[in-house]
Amino acid sequence: SFSLSCKYIFLLQSDEEFDELCFEFGLELDEITSEKEIISREQGDTKASGASDVILYKIDVPANRYDLLCLEGLVRGLQVFKNKLEAPQYKRVSPLSGEPQKLIITKETEAVRPHAVAAVLRNITFTQERYDSFIELQEKLHQNICRKRSLVAIGTHDLDTISGPFTYTAKPPGDISFKPLNQTKEYTATQLMSLYKTDSHLRHYLHIIEDKPVYPVIYDSNGVVLSMPPIINGDHSKISLKTKNVFIECTATDQTKAKTVLDMMVTMFSEYCELAYRKEKLSSKFINQKVGINESTEKIAQLLTRMCLLSQATGVGDEIEVEIPPTRSDVIHACDIMEDAAIAYGFNNITRTTPRTYTVANQFPLNKLTELLRQDLAAAGFTEALNFALCSQEDIADKLGKKISEMRAVHISNPKTAEFQVARTTLLPGLLKTIAANRKMPLPLKLFEISDVVLKDETKDVGARNSRRFCAVYYNKSPGFEVIHGLLDRTMQLLEVKPARGEGYHIQTADDSTYFPGRCADIFVRGKNVGRLGVLHPDVINRFELTMPCSALEMDIEPFL
């Protein structure tokens, strides 16, 4: 969401009209407020004194509509929607003097950030508002499609202060030296990484390249450093209100996203930049059937044009040719075009009809079984816990006396903290950590959890599967194995499984490093091993910073469906 004050651009008479316009366009007017009101609400009236009381409109924008992330794009879209403006046609023009600029990419970049695209915006007139919007759009794209600069990093430069052709290469950090943005002296790349470790804004991006043997860098033909993506631009080429020609470069690990980001930066601030258009064809019958309306081919083409998708009937049956502009990277499939037709038609204008097919909804069987068990386990005197699905490697391996290499665990490729490195393969560590956090509570502590664990499974299309487990622990001055065994008997009674070999259930002695030797058993149901129970090994208890004996039970509940 973002804030703007654009209601008066459309000459609407009331906030309700603007709210209705946003709804018709597929947006949501979240709040009407002011900077003064926001500060007053968050920090008190004293802090709010002197703040602006200009009315702000806070609008929620769909995550895939990057063209609506700035005031220029939103206003243009709404004006086309209201038929106050024709859908713009973006055209690339060659510079009046000389050849187009070039960005040369060297093979050294393959080791760190292999892709780059660039464009030039010429003869721009920046006002303070336009300049602020330009910078704000970069930041929104960085946080959104660019995934905090990890996929794409945007650099903008005053073209009149540099000269092409430009070279995108990668060098050892000690070989890169320049004066970074808003600094007074030159630094090497190594020094910059140390300097920005305490910077509240830039320190979040250092991890992207700090462990790489070479750092990406862009030079002009005179050896002037434009930027060291994705960290910082050079001070030499910084843009200002006086900038007339802007050189935009996007370096990336994903070429498709780099092109999308460059398209957004260019189209939002230029009416004269041609980028890749594409055309799609679909039938008006398809749209009519999917939306639930009955409009002519020409009328549907008009509806799509209102959504900045220039459309016309081809004359071949009910076929419509739709031109997808570079601003609409969210249009991937015919269904996306159909959705825009529905928005332009107006969801409130679609006639309500009774579905031809009647279906009766049922609760998902696994969830139904889970809910039934939860109620009866709570009635048995156990308290339910709910823990994170992610945990550390140590939790599911070392602390349980096992090796991580033996676990069928799904690993997180770029974990933010040591606490969230893998998807849990067992519920037991979460319950033991819950007990450790509540050691001051009166004994005994009787906890249970019914949740999913994640296990590697090569037979699945994603390489892993969820498995619904039930786990319970009993923590007291004595192990209380009989309590856990009794809970197993009660659970089987609820599941209508009798204590017998063959078609019933029974337990059988087992060896497991997590449990005390001779105090561990496997649970067999109809001849299949579904879980394990026993007294935890003292080493396991100590590793979780506990001091009392503990018994545990963990079993798979999916076989009982």
C-alpha cells in the first residue's frame, strides 16, 4: 500500500466517489488520513505538532501490478479507465546526436551477478514531487519484485556527467575504488563493506555479495565508477533536480525480472520510450463464459482498452487481438485478460445466477480427525502447544542424539537466523523447547501438539511431503511412562483400534538414541510402524536445558483416516 493525494485529479465530489472508483478498478482505498494524524496516533499529539495535515489516501495495490506503485502509473491507469485519456503508446527514439548508448557485459560477472539491462530517459524535467516519486518507485521495486535487491538492483545516473560506452564487469574488492554516494572521499570496496555494516539502510544488502571473490562494478569509458551493485552508486553521477538525461541500469541474477523492472522505471516516467509489446488473441466467447456476461466482441474490446490493453476485433469470428504493453508484466495468460475485462465491466454489474452444478462442502478429512483428537486429548488433561514449522539443524539432530545427514530434512537455502534452518522432521523438539520456556510452571507439565512435519520424498513433484503427526510429552519428577502409555491407549480407543496384534495395535521394544536404553518402543498398527514412545535419554533432556525426567510419544495419524 502507499499514500497519495490524487483525488482532485479526477475532480470527484466526495471520498465515497474515489472509494468507488478504486473498487471498480480492482483496488482498495484502505484509509484516508494525514501525516499529522499518523504521527499523533503512533507517537502522541506532542510529536505531531508541526506535521503536515494534507489529506493522504492510502491505497492497497495488488502485488503483481508494478505499474501502479507510483503516482504517475496509478493516475494514468485510472484516467484511461475513466476514458479521460487514451492508452499510451511507448516508443523508443534514437538520440538526435550520435548513436545509442551501449552497456558491455564482461564474462567476469558470471561469478556474481551475470545479467544487466539499461536505458536512457532524455529531456526530463524534474520537479521536487517528480524527483521524490522517481526515487520512491525505485525503493518500492527494490522491496517488491527485486526481493530486497537480491534479484535485481536499480542504478540511476546523470548521463551528462558520464560518457559511454559503459562496461559492466566484476573485480576483486581490493581493486575497486571510488567515492560512493553522499561521501567525501574515495573508498575501496573492502572498506565500503566495513563502513556500511553499521548503516541502518545499506547493511541489509551487504550479504548479497560480501562472500563473493569478485564484486560487480560499472564503469564509463573514462574509468569513472557509476555503481557497485547492489550496494551503492557513485557520487560522481548522482541525479538531482537539474538532471535532464537519466541513465538507468539494472543488474540482476534473473534476466526476466531485470527487463520487467527496467520497463517499469522507463514507462512510468516517459511517454516516448518503446519497449517490447506483445499481442495475444482470444475469443469474446471465452470472456463471456468465464465472467458470466453476454457482450459483443466490440464491447469487450472497448472494456479491455479501458484497462490499458489496446484491443480490437479482428473480424475473424469473435476473435479479439489484445496488445500487452510493457507496463503490464502481470498479464501472463488469457485468464489475466479475462480478469481485466471483468474489472472494466464492473463486478457489481454482473448478473447473479444460480450455479448449474450443486456441491456440498465437507471438512478436509485429515483436519476433521485432527480437530476431534484435539478436543479429547485436552479432555485427557494435556495442554495443546503450537510451534514453528521451521527449526535449527541442532534441534532435530544433535540435541536428539542423531546426525543431520541421516535426517530426511528439507533445508532452507538462505536462512535468516540459526533458529530457522530446516523444516522440522519431528514435533518433539518444539514441545521440549516449550517446556524449557515454562520451567517455572507447577509440575507436572503435560503438553501435546498435532501438526505437520516435512519430509523429503523423491516421488513428489516438489521433492517433499507433509505428514500429520501427534506428539505428547510428560515432564515431572518421575518419568511417568505409564501416563504416556495410558495416553496412547486412550488415543487408540478414540480411533477405534483394539489392543491386539494383526488387526489391532501393539508396542514392541526398539532402540533409539533419543530415548533411554530399554525404555523405548515402536507402535505398530495393523502390522505397520506408525510411531514411537518411551522415556527420553538424560543427555537429550540436558541439551534442551531441562532437569527433570520426561516421557514422550510421537506417531503418524494419517494411517487412521
